[in-house]
Amino acid sequence: MDRILKNNKEWVTQKISDDPEYFNKLAKGQEPRYLFIGCSDSRVPANEISGTGPGEMFVHRNIANMVVHTDVNLLSVLQYAVEVLKVKVVIVCGHYGCGGVAAAAGNQQFGLIDNWLRNIKDVIRLHEQEIMEIKDETARHRRIVELNVIEQVHNLSKTSIIQNAMQTENPPKLYGLVYDLKEGYLKDLEVQVDSFKQFEHIYNYAE
């Protein structure tokens, strides 16, 4: 902890040196343009990999960047970001080499987290034929990471929060990205939420 406190003091000193009003500006409030739903993995710092600064990005993180409809924490963040902060973009960002995805792809028990990983197993079930045709294990895991992000973006589009927002004049745009730990680049999966409209008679909420 001594290291963290020391680093904090050095950081404050540097920020004030660069801009004496830096902290006064931050204290006035936030108007983030983005909501970032990412993995809790310590190697995926949302602001750094996106090149955004304080106040630009609202962030929610959990194991394997999931959008689970019974997760009140996620839903609360989503509602606040969309309805109060009026974010323009909602991003689900996964990453290659995700431990949660690797665990879900196997059959080993890990305890309480197995109940969370079951949501990823559902993604694997939905795309089992495609996944099983990939013989290389690394390539298979990378594809599961991508498919998981795609399904989580679809889960976003199913929420009443996003569906209500889509009825407004300037609804937020939804994106699915994957971060490559080895290269540092973000990949846009170009998730087509419109293609999910074939199921809107099931998921859509009446006005």
C-alpha cells in the first residue's frame, strides 16, 4: 500500500504541474461519451487502451465482460449511463486470452464462479457447430471470445433500458470490440444489432 500512496502523490504532483486546474475541472462533474463494459482482467485498462481521459468514459467491468439480465449492478450502471449521463456509445469489449472464457470452455469446477461462467457456456451451446469445427485450441478460444462479445451486445439490445433508448431522438450506438493482448489493438467485430430484429416479436417491450 505504501507504493500505491507514493505513486498517487507523484501522480497528483505531475497533473498539477501540467495543469494547475486539472482537479478543479474534474470536480465539476462528468459528461462521458462512452460506456465501456469490459472484463475485470487487470491487463485491460479501459482508458489506456482506448486513449480516453478522465471524464470521457463510464466503465463497468466483470468477469468476461458479460451482460446478464439478472445482474442488477450492470443494469444500474447501464441505466444511469444511458438515461442520466446520456452516453452516445455503449461498448462491450472482450479480450483474447480471457481466463473466464477458457474456464467456461473446459469442464473443471472452480466453485461459485461456475454459476457466472454458465452464461458463457450458453454462448458455446448456441454456436457449438462452428466452435467444434475449429481444431486449434487457441483459435477456438479466440473465436469463443468473439462470439461471447457478439452475444453480449445482443443481450444489451434486449434490455428494456436500451429498447426505451432506441425510441428517443438520439439513441446510443452499440459496439462489440475485442482487445488483443499480444498486439495492443482493438478489433471492431461490426456487430449488426439490426440482424437481431427478427426476434423482436419475442424480446420487444410494448410501449
